[in-house]
Amino acid sequence: MMTGDSQRATPPRRRDARRNWDLLVEAAREVFAEQGLEAPLDVIARRAGVGNATLYRNFPTRAALIDAVFHDLLTGTMAVGEQARSAPDAWAALNDYLRAVFVTLAADRGTNDLMTTHLEGIEALQAVHAHNRETMEILLSRGREQGTVRADATTEDVLFALAALGRAIPALTTATTPEAWRRPLTLFLAGLHTSPPTPPLPGTPLTATELAEVLQELGPHRAPRNTG
């Protein structure tokens, strides 16, 4: 579990200390991508070639380490939201925004964990979740006004469905192809639109075997990956 820490860790100034900082951040980025945000911290320290004491001296909490790894990503996500808000066509903006978000969600397990779950003590994450909600509210409201978004879909409906779909992306792409998320997202967007015609679904439908593999990846008994 995450421990709360409202203070963002800052890189040290001494050359040797900064080198350790950089090694830890890079190692954490790799390990989080492979194993998710609950990866053991001693694995990260070992990957960086430093001791646990050095890790905790630089990052007293897991939250501080996560923030250092993903801060720039979170800032970039909000910039994409700002661009969507300023677009004149709400439906096109909603499509572009969600596809950009899902590209991020599909990047690796650590990024997906970060964006689809609630983690305490990461101020940048709290800000991006609030910004995302506000972006969705703006686009859905404008879409209703423009007659392209169904009137009975609430912001909570959409955010819940997107979170569930987003959470499944690592399992889906592991069992199929890196771009497999485009098909269910297109299907979801088609259900949110007010009227046909809708674009054809991209990609190919899941086979029974692929669906079983996806569900296995999602389950609590997912086989651990070889991390070296």
C-alpha cells in the first residue's frame, strides 16, 4: 500500500548523490513497467545497483518515488486535456482525448496502475484525476449541447466504464496485440454517441482462447513474470 507524503522529493545537487537519484528513477521506471506500482522496492534498489538505505534516503515513501518517475507524464496528460477543451467539435475532441489517454494507459503496467487506481500522497496524480474529470464534464456537456452525446450518460457512468476498460488494457494487449484496445474503445464510444452511422470497429474480435488469456491476466492468480 502507498504511504502518504505531500512533499515531492527533489533531486540532490551533489554529483554522486544525483547519480544515485537518476539510477533509482530509471530502475523504478523499468521495474514499475514490468511489475506494476506494487513492485518490491528492494528489487528497484538492486536494479539500480544501490542499497535499500540509499533508496529510502532519496525516496522516504513509495509515493515519492512514483511521483519522481511519473511527474512529467502526468503534466503531459493535463496538457492533452487542455487541448481537447479548446476544440470546437466536442465529439471529435472527446474521441481524440480518450485515444490519447488510452495510448498512455497501454504504455506499461506501471502507467496503467497509476492512471486507473487511487493512490494517496501523490499531488500530481490528484491534480490529473481532477483535471481529467473536469475535462470529461466539459466535453460531455458540450457534446449534449451539440447533439452528439446521449443525454442520459453521466460523467460518473463514463468515468467508471473508462476505468474498467483501461484497467483491462495490460491483460488485453498481453494476450493479443499492442493496439487491441482500439476496438473496445471504439465500441464504447459508439454506445455514447446519439445516432448511427458509426465507424467500423478496428482490429479483429477476440477469439475464445484470447478471451480466456485476458481473463487469466486480470485475475488475482496471474503468474509472476520473470524479472531477472
